Amino acid sequence: MAYSHQLIEKKWQKFWEENRIFSVKNASTSSSNKKTFYALDMFPFPSGAGLHVGHPEGYTATDIICRKKRMEGYEVLHPMGWDAFGLPAENFAIKTGQHPEISTNANIENFTKQIKSLGFSYDWERELSTTDPDYYKWTQDLFLKFYEKGMLYEDEKLLNWCNSCKVVCANEEVEQGLHERCGNAVTKKSLKQWMFKITDYAERLLQDLEKPNVILLHGWEGTGKSNWFPEITDYLKKNGIDVYHPDFPNTNHPKYAEWKEFFQKEIQPKLQPNSIVVGHSLGCGFLQKYLSEENIKIGEIVFVAPTVGDCGVDEIKDFFTEEFNYEKIKNSADNIFIIAGGKDKYITSDEFKFLAKKLNAHFNFYENLGHFLENTSIEILEFFKKTVQSVLDWPEKIKAMQRNWIGKSEGLLFSSPLIFEYTKKRGTKSSCEGAHSGKINLSGSSRSSQIFSIVLNNIKEVKKKNMRTHISKIQKTFLINNQKIVFDGFALWEHWKRKNNYEKKYRKEFAATVIKSLSSLYYESEFIGYFSSKNSIYRIVFEYIEKDVKRIKTYYRVTDLSSLYQKNKNNLKIQTYSTHFEAFKADTFFVIAPDHPLLPKLIADVDNKNAIEKKCENILEKRAQLGFEEEKESDGIFTGRYIQDPVGNGKLPLWVASFALADYGTGIVKCSCHDERDFAFAKKYNIPLKAVLFPEDKEEAKKVKNLEYCYSDMKNGVLTEPSKFSGKKSGELREEIMQYVEKNNLAERQTNFRLRDWIFTRQRYWGEPIPLVFDENGKCYPLDSSELPLLLPKTDNYLPSSSGESPLAKITDWVQVKGYITKDETVKIITNSHQVPKGVEIQNFTRETSVMPNWAGSSWYYLRYMDSKNSNEAFSKEAENKWGPVDLYVGGAEHAVLHLLYARFWHKMLYDMGIVSTKEPFKKLVNQGLILSYAYQRKSGGLVPTDEIEEKDGKFFEISSKEPVEKITAKMSKSLKNVVNPDEIVEAFGADTLRMYEMFMGPFEQNKAWDTSAVEGMYKFLSRIHRYFTEKEISKTCPSPELIKLTHRTVKKVSKDIDEFKFNTAISQMMVWMNAFQKLDTVPQIAGGKFVRLLAPFAPHLAEELWQKFSPEDETISFKSWPTYDESLLVENNVKYAVQVNGKLRGDFEISKNATKEECIAKAKTIEKVMNNISMLGGEEKVRKEIFVPGKIVGFVVK
RNA sequence: GCCGAGAUGGCGAAAUUGGUAGACGCGCGAGACUCAAAAUCUCGUUUCCUUCGGGAAGUGUGGGUUCGAUUCCCACUCUCGGCACCA
């Protein structure tokens, strides 16, 4: 019977689909403790080109794992969907005039057909598309949750702008400074964008790439082995997590001071930024007090049955103070959990609730549980299961790329006084005078009037209930690190009072609003508030600052504005950031970025101001145009200003330099000759240099004549400058110098990240509309959740507009809406007046017209799959608990940074809100290699299309010129005519062949070239299997013990290889099995049955077909148990020894596995060849050593 | 420049507590079946030397440790991927 793959595959695909074989339910079944497994493929963008042979590679791998897991009894979630928003669909629409929705749906249909033809065991009932309103409703819903949390702000951003196409283009669309579509130069254009504060999570996104450790702190009369501690310790250790469970001293009569000393000595050094510290009972009390005293940063705190406040027990009184600094405790961890019971004998439920509220903790309360004194605790074990699932099992490569992208660096922040003689400008009032005339003054800022009006705008709204500040719009524009703001609160109050009807009761709100406005404006800057007298406003404002405004680093209470202003002016500090401060003694100049916000102010009074401005423009223009591959020569100009070096190098000049970046560090760099870039710059402009590091070799150092040698040797250099550090290696100095400068107030430690906030808006059509509206004053409101989904309006005009605005902006009747503000500060849109509840004010609103980037939909789709039909929420907690996190995530490495980072970011925000239960979304990540194709390359380097090549004697020639060409591997491309269409392969050889071949090509994670003749080889293998199983009768017994052993060996090897993603060797083992068995006249029942089940994950259609022969009563092989093997059968009775003389193979022999060393050596000596070799080397008496490796080697060392 | 991965026959590749290098497949060669071809099956296939017994070399290059190294250590070359004026 011939192997008719087409019939077999169609038949089984139909069967699987009609019987919904691979659908899984969310509700727990009767066997509720069934293990679950969630395997996910990166969902594809359904492009018009259809499926590529690269797609099925990853899909096959997950399918093999899933099918095996099902046979092992797991409940398997294996979904598929479409990432269908995005530029390509829109560009296709622009080109063809066809609406993106139409082309997208057609592409999805085509992709579905193609993917289904490959026989993957997807649960198609959970299929989703990011473009489906039922899906993006929840994308918008999550967006609003993040907006509520304050994770979004609006900012002006410089974007790539193509003047010829009048369109904003993504970085990916810009090549060498030119727009890839039209070839014209790309410039920068400033546009307002919504920004996601991913930088708030930079540290955690970095830390959670590493394994956390866990510290367990016991309570009164407990030990590190009390209660459930051993159970949890074992569980965590088994999962590779380090656990410390110390015994506090004097546990029966605990003293806080003793415990503190112990903790500092034993535990403190083990704390990492992602440590999880767990306390039980008094262990929590200790931790509360300790954390409110010390500055510590850890990952999570878990309080189990914590003591709260003063327990009223005298013995442990010193563990409590009147009230802890809960703010400080809260800030020392990313998340705090409280696990407590309602039947606790020592602490009341109200006390737990009090603590949870104070610490803003996640509160896991169990009504029927007590003080957690038992030996086991399901609740705590459950908690740590989630911890274990949050430990990433990812390729080092991807983790490294993420670390790189986040780009953390630790260094020192130097504050240097600017030498800056203040000169009064002609004709203008001094700032002090201005203050008294009722205006806000911001020292040196030309934009004070703008800020003033914005603050006033906010204050106007104090009257309204539920006041919401709308300051984010201008936040970053005025964020100047080095600037101190002088703000006259009293003057503002007077001003406001005049303009509005004064009412005493608004005072508090007024104060709050002012401070809130300014604090978000001057986020992380130094803030100086000034109030003319100690009146009540003064008091209220500063109370407010002290309590609620954390972001302001420092503030001063000053009552005399003019003296403050003068002091501030003369002490303007320039801050510089350095990670290579070992050579700070060599610093001889400063550089500032040409686009630094402080620069205009610095050069305002300088003579050659115009020349400097021109130079800056020049540099910035060049920077915008240059692709990064081009040579970058540094360029700059002297600013005319000097800075007093805080670490004793005197008065140093400040230069504008092209290599300084405004948005890294502080935008101002302190430079020395020991940095290659600084060195080149100084040489170019003849800035004096001073070398302080020399090679360690003193003799060499003496020979050094020029500075070039010095800077190149900085890494191993020794500081020679006569100071307390001289004579030490720079590497060893880092910590010492850090401590020295900190102690002497010369600098402070600072961490910097390369990661920038995420621009979350696109001025495009084909994306999720953003559910925000603006009122007539430009204040932003979120839409009410009842307004979701906010549908993407239908239009034929989806071309980007010339203003850089979204195409949606042109749909006026969609953009301009009427609505009212709800109690929750959200906006409800009304289409007719009947809908309007009584007592609300109808206002005009304008919609946000940008759409989300296509990373939005892909940042959470894995969660929707868990509960894709849910119409009440994005996904239910139960579903997330059952399936999350994704156990296995497979896809290309091209998403190593953006998609995976964004998804992790969203997941972490959801975790903090208590919406998901794990810190990380994807437990194990595997990247498939690229599938390449052969291509032919001329000697000159040009590539020749495949159909213009002929082969002669294994060599390749170009037909037209007869020139020899070289066969290489390259990406598949239409122009090279080497694209392989999976449909054709399925048609000719079948899905099983395609699956098997792609798995057999080579290691899964490696790139590999497509070879169609090898595909035929795989087809032959499957045909051989088919022939063997269909043409030969089943026999009850297996004729040879060797073959039984082979079968068991094959089961073991294939099982292990699948788990390790070594599909190629699993298949080769099946080939070995087949080669041996096909020589038989029959199919031994047990061995054959095992083999077919091993084959099932790889070639499911064929396996189903063959299984019918073994077990005709079974409907499907999909849930038959995975074959087992008997380890004892794998041990051979006889083993083969290799015999070596001086490490070279000279023969072998077979002997019983129980043979002793002596027996083996004696046997080895009977081999003629061995003895010949020994006598050639001098005979048996020269044998110095006999080597015996049991089961493997007998060796003789002859000398 | 920085970070990461890798280099083994004509080709894809296998081989881990250091122990017989090249499993399995492709390709190629020989043979069987056939009038013939295809398909199928059998045998061979790292290179060089050979008196046909066998011998020598061999896992990017050069060193080292070891009785023994694809595997461990040091230095280097090349290839691929990512980042890049990041102080």
C-alpha cells in the first residue's frame, strides 16, 4: 500500500477539528489536580506573502512538546492568533487602495488555511486577532488602568519626519538617514506623544532576569527550622533558589538590638535587589522596625501572620516603637504581601488590615487559618509556586540583549559650582522685583510666564470637586536637572485671590494644587519654595510637601526671597556624571551637549553667543543626518564659561562637544586624557591634558613620553598623582574613591539607564484608538469604561496627513464629541440628549487621534488566550491562576528586546496591581534559528538567482557567463528565486514530512539552510515507516532481546531529547530503530506500539493512521500514554573495552560487565596488537602505569 | 569598540563528570532486482600512505595541563547575531 500522505492528513485534520480534540476548558474538571501546561508560539503578523517555511519550525517544536505533554497526562493550552495591526497592512492599503480591514481579514483566512494544513494541535476556539474589537476593547481597558496608575504622560518628542512623504516614520523605516520608501532625507520633527514610564521599571526588568534568593525570618521562640520553614526551604532549593533561614540569637528572650546586630552581620550581605524576605510573626515585627530605620532596597517582603504595632507583651516591647515609618518600609520593596488568618490567636484581623493599608500591601487573608504554626502550609507553598514560576529559564543571549538594552551603569554624580557672574539685563526688572509685583519667578527661565499660566489654569479648577491636575503636558519640557526654582507662593496666592472670589476653605486645596503642579513639573529637581510670611498658607504648603511630595529631592524654607535668589544664583551647580571616575584627578575640561537645555542660559551673556549657537545648530543638523556607520569626528566650541572643579582640579573650561548627549547622565561631562574620546577632542582643540595613570611597570612608565600611551593603559594603570590614592590600581580604587568623595560631599552615587521611556503613540490609522479625550481647556480625561471598545472609525482616507497628525484627526465628527464628566473623573460620550443623567454638565471634548503602536496588542495577548471568550473582563483571575504563566514560549530572536521587554513591563504593572499572580509572563523561552536558503555568489561578490545556475561535477556555474560561482547560504528572497513555499512542500510530501524535516535539519536554535533533496530523504523515511507498519503482520513477540533493548533505548533517548529541544537527534534515533526493525518479517506488537507513540508528536497524521492497526478501538492516539522504558534493560551484560597504549587506540575486547580490573587488564594483554605496541616501546617491564576506566577503557602507559 | 553565540568529512550534523571522533541523514560510488528506467534493497564512503596485515595525520590557529583533549586552561584568527558618540 502506497503512502498517500494527502489522504491521511486530510482525514485526520478533519477528525481533530470536528471532534474538537484539542479544545481545553478553563473550569476545573473532576480530576482538578491535573497538571497544566501552557505552550505559546509568538503569534504571526498575517502578511500578504503568506506563510514562510520559517513559521512552521517554531510551531512544530511547540506542537511536539504539547502532544507529548498531552500523552503524559497534562492539560495543555496551545493557542494561535494574529498580530494584525501595524504598518505593513497600512502601507499595503496605501499602495492598493484596499481597506486594511479587508486585506487583513483575507490574510488571516489564508494563514489559517495554511497553518491548519500542517496539523498543529491548536485550540482554535481560543483564536484571537489584535484587530478584533472584542480583543482591543481589553487592550484599551488595560491602557486605562495604566493611565490611572499614572504610568503615562504626554511629551514633545523629536521624531523622524519625511518631508517628501509628509509622514512620521519609525526608526526601522530609516536607512542611512534616508526614508526607505521614497529615498529622501529624513529630518526630525517635534510632535506631542504619549509616553509610557517604562523607566520606572528599569531596575526590576533588569533584576528579574536573575534568580532571586529567599530569606526566612522566624518569630519569637522559633528557629530557622520551625513550622513550615523546612517545607518551603526544600521546595525552593529543589527549584534552584538559594534560601537562608538563620536562627536569631536568644530566641526565647529576644532583644531587638541583638537581632539587629545578627541580621546586619549574617543576612545583610546576602540581600540582593530582588531578594524575597519572608517574616513570620515577630520576624515581621523585627523587619518592620529594621526597615524603618535602615535604607535597604529589596524585591519583595512577605509578612506571614505579622505582629502589628505594640502587641502589649512586655517581653518583646523593644521590637516596637510608637509608630513605624511605614512610608519607609513601603519604599524598601517593590511589593509587600501579607498572608494572615482570621483565627489568629495573637493578632486581630483589624490589625492585619491596618498594616495592609499602611503598607499598601497585597493582602492574602484566610478566614479559617490561625497563626501559621503548622508544619505545612498550602497557602504559603502556593505563594512560592508563583515565585518559582517567575524565575526565568531563558537563553543567555536574550537576557544579555535585555541587560544591554536597559544599560544600567553605576557612577558618581559630581556637583560643580559654575563660575558665573550675574549681570543685570538692561531695562528688565530683577526677578526679586518681579516677585513683589505678583508674578511667579523661575530663576533664569525664559518660560516662566508659560509655567505661570499653566499653574494658574490648574488653580482655577480648585473650585471644582475632584480636581485633577493636568500638568503632564509640559512636564518634560521644563525638566532641567540643574535648575533650582524659586517660587513665590504668597504672590501667587494674592494673585489668585484677586482673580477669584476668596473663600477661606479653598486655601488647603490651593496649596495642594500649587505644589502638585510644580512638583510634577520639576520632578526630581531641587525645589525652593518661598513664602513671604509664616501665614497659614505657608504652613499648609510645607506640610503638604513633607507628607506627600516625595519626588522633590530637597526644598528650603526661606522667608527672605531676595537673599535666597542671590544665593541661588551664585551657587548654580553644574552636575556631571561619570562611571570612570578612577582618573578624576586627570580632569581638565568639561563638555556640554549642544542641545542641553541649560546651554542658552549659560551663554546668554557671552560675547560669541552667536557663533556658539550656530555651531550647536550645525552639530545637531549633522547628527540628525548621519547614519551610525559613518565616521564620527568630534566637533565643538568653547562656551566662554568656567566651572570650579569640586575635586580640586581648579577652574576648568566648559566646551560644547558633539559627542555629549543631552539625555544621558546630566548632559555634561567632566573630561580627562584617560578617555579615548575626550583625548581626541582635547588634541583637536589644544585643550591642556594631564596624565595621572601610568602602566604598572615602573620602568615602562619612565619611558612614557606621550599621553597617547597613558590613556590606552588606563585600565591597568596606577594612579601617580600625589594624593591618598596614588600608587594604587584604578580597578581597586573604585569603591575607595566612591566612599571618599561621598564622605567629603564631593559627589554622590548615581545609577543611570540607557533605557528611555516608551513612545506609545503613532500618527497612523491601523492601530488601537487611544481612549482619551480633552476638554476645551486641553485637560485630558480617560473615557469611561462603558465607552469601550472605542472603535476605530471607518474611513477611506487613511493616508497620513501633511501636518504629522493621525489620519483620524480628519474625521471631524468622530474627533469632536459631546459628553460629561462622571464621578470617577472619566468621560461619558453622549450622542443624544436623552442619555444625559440629571445634574451633569455637557461639555465639548476632542478625542485623542493617535493610535497605539502595534506592540500594544502583543504585550498581553498571552493572557487573553487563557480566557479569550470572556466578555466581562480581559481575563478572569481563575483562568490566570490555572494557566499562568506561559510555561514555554517559542519564537524568533528578533523579538529579543522590544516585544519581550514590553510584555514583561505590562506584566509587572499588572502584577503590582494584583491582576496577575507571577512577576514574569514567560517562564521558559526558546528561540528558533532562521531558515535560510542556498544562494550563489560570484567571485566579485554579487548574488545570482538560482535559476541562472547550472551544476557540473559538484561545482556551480552561471549559465550566461560560464563563470564559476560559490554556493553559500543566504536569506530567502524573491530576487534570488530561492524562496520555499510551505504549501508546495505539503502538497508534494505532506505536512508530516515538512514537520519532520524541519526538526531534523539541525539544532533547533541554530540557523540552517533549506535543502529540498534532504526533504525527499525524510519523505522516504516516512514511507518506509508506512510500508513496514502496513505491509507486515503484527506478531505477539519480539524475536530478539537486542531489539527489545533497542526499543527501550529509543524510548529513553527520544523522550529526553524532546524535553531538551534536541529534535534532530530524537529523529535520528527513530531512524536507527527503523533500520533495525524493517529487516523483520513482522511488526512486534509492543515495540511497534511504542514506536508509533514516539512518532506521534512529530508526524501526528501518520501516527494516528498506524495506531489504528494496534488499537482500532481508540479514536485517537492523542491521549494514549507516553511509552515507558525499563532502565534495567538498558544495561548491557557484556561491555566493550577500548585498549590504549600511551593514549592511542590499539584494540578492543568484549567482556562481562562485572569483570574486575585485573580480568580486564589480563584480557587486554592477550591482544596481539597491543602487545606488539608495548614491546615496540620497550617491553612489558617498561609499563609504568595501568589505567582502568570501568566499562570504557584499559590503558597502558609505557616509557 | 562593547556584549553574546559559534568554527568538526563534499554537505546538514552527532559525541559532556576528559576515555574508541564523525551516530543519523543528504550527496556520491559499487552491487541486487529490471529488457530498461524509476522505486526499493544491500554494501562502501574523514584524508593520506600501504607490501592490503595495517600505518600515519585529523575537530579554526598557536601553546599548555593529562597516560589520554572536540571537551579543561591561556593567547589568537575568522564567521554570525545584537548594541553603539551612553561619559
